[in-house]
Amino acid sequence: MSLVSSSQQWPAITPQLNADDLNSDAGRQLLDQLWQQAQCIQLTSCDRLKLCLWQLPAPTQAKAALIIVPGRIEASHKYAELCFDAISAGYQVFVLDHRGQGLSERLCANRQIGVVHRFDEYVDDLALAITAISDRTELPLLAIAHSMGSAILYRYLQVTPDPLIQKALCGAPMFGIPVGPWPLLVRRLSQAVSWVNRLSSSSPWFVPGQRPYQRKPFADNDLTHCAARYHWFRDLYDNYPAYQLGGVSWYWLSAALSACAQLARAYKPKVPVLVVQAGQDTVVDNQAQCRLVNQHQLSFARIDSARHELWAGTDEERRQLCCLLNQFLATPAAISTGSA
């Protein structure tokens, strides 16, 4: 893949739809028709799992490529609106279904439980996907990641000598997980229970309080203030039950907590990274984000009104997010629009 020159002009991404469009048959049909044109590039992981990397129809004379790295529980299809925005701007778009999610192969017979044994398995999968993208295009590559996907992307950038990505946005990143006042104790407990679970040779165990997928009412959600986008996502998972994924296992929790600690111990990536924090986030640890931002002197911005799912936020929040992204893409040096 060719590197970006100092004169590279990244296409500016702007929202093409508003919340009312997500409430209308026409708007929903537009996104559905777009996704029906997506092609699955089937990848085989180093441990022989079948993974889906989705390639969206390329715009005429695409100027750059984009890989979207979803969060936990998310299927690639959930990013159809962002895909539409990016294609309209001139990006060739790819989205990865993580192992155990979306239409990628699940890791145990119970499809509802979120499992991973080593967090670096996600990182290896992302490296495989990016290599597949580089085989298909020489366009400069931008990465946009959300939540768990941000942790995967950031770790990939830390450990990969030639990451083939020129810039990265980590939205609401899972650089830490809220686990109460004794995080080290919870981490040690998750490791111990995972070890016992493995010795028992039984199916992976849910962490207490976790359960199979459920459609929560909008009033009880901690993901977004936008009812239209929330209901679109829930309807999508009702219409495509294969996308559904429930709560986390002890395996996943142990791997994720270890990964969060590992991110802080490793070096700052050479690739420019913008961290965008959701001010009202209760899903991931915002203080952990601030610590890593300050430690690695990353570009940082905060959308005060936003809940966890920035790309599924209100029209105004999505407008702010796109403005921050476009400023980052247009600026060679780091930017900071808020104190971490």
C-alpha cells in the first residue's frame, strides 16, 4: 500500500441522513439496499476461524480507503449509516466482523456468550483484515474504531512495525472498564475463574449479571440519546437474529482487563491517533482514556452530551464528531479541542 504524502487530501465525511430518516421507510430502505450490495471477503484466522470482512461498493474515483473496527456485540451491518456517509465522501469502505460476532464464526456452541481467550486474537484478526485490504487497494487507509474496537486498533498500532494505516480515530475507546473500587482484585478474580472454567471443560461461564441478548427499552439504554438510531439498531438485530450476541464470559473479561493494562505499558503508536470521548459514557472508563491520552500525548476531543455510541448519537453529536474527524484529517499536527 502506498504511504500518504504530506499533500494528501483526505475526503471530509459529513452526515448524509438525519434521525427522521432512520424513522422513515425510505431511509431504512436506503441503508438496507446499501448493505445488500456489501460483499463478504472470507478470511481464515491463524487458529482456523472463519471471519467476515465486508467490502462496500466503491464510489466512482475513490480518494481513500476506510476500515471500520466495531465494538463488542456489534455486527458490521450496524455501521451502514457511517458507511453511507463515507462512501458519499469518496471512501472505499471495509468493515470487520470480529471473531464471535456478526457473521464471523462463533467460538462456542452457545452463540450468545461473548468469548475470547487472548485479546491479541482480535489484534491478529485485524492485522489479517488490513493485509487483505492492502491486497485490494493502494489507496491511503484511515481507520475508525469504536469502544472495544478502539482497544484492538490501538494495540495493533502499538505492535505492528508497518501498520498500513495512516490515521486513526478511536471513539469512546475501551482503554479501561468500570469495575468498581478494586480493579486489580477484579482482574485477578477474572483470571482465576477463567482458569477454573477451563479446567472444568464446561462451556464458558457468563460473568454474573450477564445474560443472552435482550432488547432493552430506549428509556433504559446507556448507549445513545437518539431514539431513532437506537430503534433502528434494535430492529436490525430483531430482523437478523444471527447478529445477536449477549453478555461477556469470564474469559472475555480476563482478556479485556489484561489488554487495558497492556495498552498503558506499551509505547505510543507512530500513527496519528485522535481519541474522542463521550462525556456521558458509563460503559467504558473515561478516566482511563484521559490517563492514556496524557501519557502518550494523543490528540483528544470530548463531546460532552454524548453517550457511549458516538456514531449512533443525535444529529448534532454526529455533526460534531464529523467536524472533529475532518479537522484531524486536515491537520498534520496533533489537535486538542478539550482537556483530558
